[in-house]
Amino acid sequence: MVLLTGPIVGWYQGMRAYFDPEYRRPLPAPEAAEQWFTKRGMFGRTTPKQKKAILKIVLDEIRKSREAFGFSLEDRHIYKEEWFFLYIVECARGTDAIRAMGFDDVLKHFAVNMDIFFRSTSEYYFKREKGKPGSRLKYRCHMEAVRAGVLNEIFNNGL
């Protein structure tokens, strides 16, 4: 007799995560996320240490948002954030080139691209959280915290 508990439980969790916005799936470890991005060969200008640090910042800020004000991102948006912050560092030709651009120019570069890239996601969470106090600011606050964390790591900690 074949046990189907594993596939059934996985299917149930996936369905629950899809239909229940209050379901909080555990976040992946930065190492697992870094391996996923490295296997696909998407990025070549950052080292594995830099990728892992950027992914750690993104996932830590997602955890803080969950714990601090109960704002939970869906899995597809977690991946979108990880991908965006890795990709924007890659497009800028790595962390050394970002430091050479200067903080003000980099801050503007990140802000403009975040606004364009996450506009639909921001609207989605605004509609989802409609009617709850502070719903307008939760996603924006989270994104600003991630951006500040990544830039702090690059400029102050020498990523």
C-alpha cells in the first residue's frame, strides 16, 4: 500500500496558501534561495556571499514585517523581491560600481525602479488590505526597509 500523506499534505498546504491570505508559510533560508538563483545562472557579477547577504536582508525584512505589523507577503511576491534586488545589483555591474555611483544617485535609481517594478504588487496589497488601519503604508514601509537594508549593507558594511 502506497502512502499518499506527503503529496496530500503538500497539496493541502499549497491550496491553503493560495486561498487563505492569513496562512503563513515558513520563509526559505537564504542559503536555499541563493542555491536556487545560482543554479539558474542568472547572475555573474556578484559573488555567492553577496547574493546570500542580499537574500538574507530581503527575508529578514519579510520576517520583521510579519512579526511587527502582521503583514505577510505571498510566495510569488517573495520571489519577486528576491529577484529584483539581486537583479538591480547585477544591472549596476556589482557592488563596487554601486558605491562608485554615489549614495544619492543609487537611492534615486533604486526608488524609480522599485516604483515601476512593484506598482502592480503595491496595488494588489492595497486592495487586499482595504479597510484595515494603516493598510496603505504597510507594503510601502516594508519595501523601504528592504531598500535601506540593502543599501546599508553595500555602503556601510562593504558588501
